[in-house]
Amino acid sequence: MKDKLIKLSPLLFTLFGLLFLGGISLKQFLIPRPVSFLVLQLLTVISYVLYMSFESKISVNEMNKSASLDYDRNTMELAAVIKISLLASCLGLANQLIRPENYLWFASCGFCLMLLGFFIRGKSIKDLGPHYGHRIREIGAHLHDRGMYSVIRHGAYSGTFFIHAGVTLIFLNRFSLLFLVLWLGVVVLRIQLEEKLLMQDNRYKEYAKQTRFKMIPFIW
């Protein structure tokens, strides 16, 4: 029963997030705002929904993969809860920290960050192919060190960070900023757990020497 719930949890979180955030979005966009603000924010929501649809396919595939050894220590579930809270604060409270005259510039930068995140995450998942999953797992027969993974060791995490940093900038308020920092903290913890597991494989040790940066080139 526990293993079944572990396998189902990524899909359940994705579906819950779509339904919950969809209700908040309907309420949020009933509030009057300049047309330029509305268009950019609607594009953000539509883009994110398409991204979540893509992620839901991965969540379905996750159900067919082994989950008997949980190296995540429930960090995947914690990250999902914080991410949903981040999106709820973005859509529920919208922008509270950027002055209207500066909003389009900040929001445009946020949208570009989000698009960059889509590219990085999509490319990373494509590079890993069927070996990608939401859970922390051992390497298996093949070590993937090409494409995005020749630049950073955790491309999928990197892409997700840029996506949510962009959304946070578009709907910037104190709570969305707080949840972004909390979510990043959990992701860093997941990376540390994953690195601890992967470093047991000599192939990964050699790969880590060649590819020094974990998540963001020239920073970390």
C-alpha cells in the first residue's frame, strides 16, 4: 500500500495542483487591471498549465517505476507542497511589491526566465529520455553526461528553478518570495541526497570532476 502511494504521489500532486490553482486563477483574473498586465499574466498561466500537462505525463510514467527504495526521504512531497503554496500565493495575492509603472519591465524579465526554465528542463528531460523520473534513483546501466548534463549535473532542477523564479517575479509578493526561498532550500537538500547516493558510483565521481556545477553554471 505504501509503495503504491509513493508511485501515485507525483500524479496526485500534479492533479491537485491543477484543480486548486485553476480555482484561484479564476478569482484572480476577475480583478480589473491594465490590458497589458492581463495579457502577460494570462500568457504566464497558459504557459504554466501546458508545462503541468507535460509534467503529468512524466508523473504517469513514474507509476511504472520501482519505488521500493525511497532515497527521497519525503523531500519530493515536501517540495510539491511548497511549490503549490508558492503558486497559490502568486495567483491569490498577485503583485504587491512592484510599482505599476515598473511592472511590465519586471514581469517581462520574469516571463523570459520562465521560458528559459522551460527550455532547460525540457532539454534535460529529453537528454535523459526514459531514465528520467521524479524520484531519486541509482544511475543504472548508463551515465548521462551529454547535452544539458555536460554543463550542469542537475539540469531538471535548474529548469524548474528558473520557471518558478520567473513566475514569482511576475506575481511578486512577500509570500511568493518566501515560498520560492523555501522551495529552493528543499531542492538543494534533494540534490545533496542525490549526490550522496550517486557518488557511490565511480562513474559519477569522474563525471562530477568534469562537470563541476550542480545547478547554475559558474555559481553552484
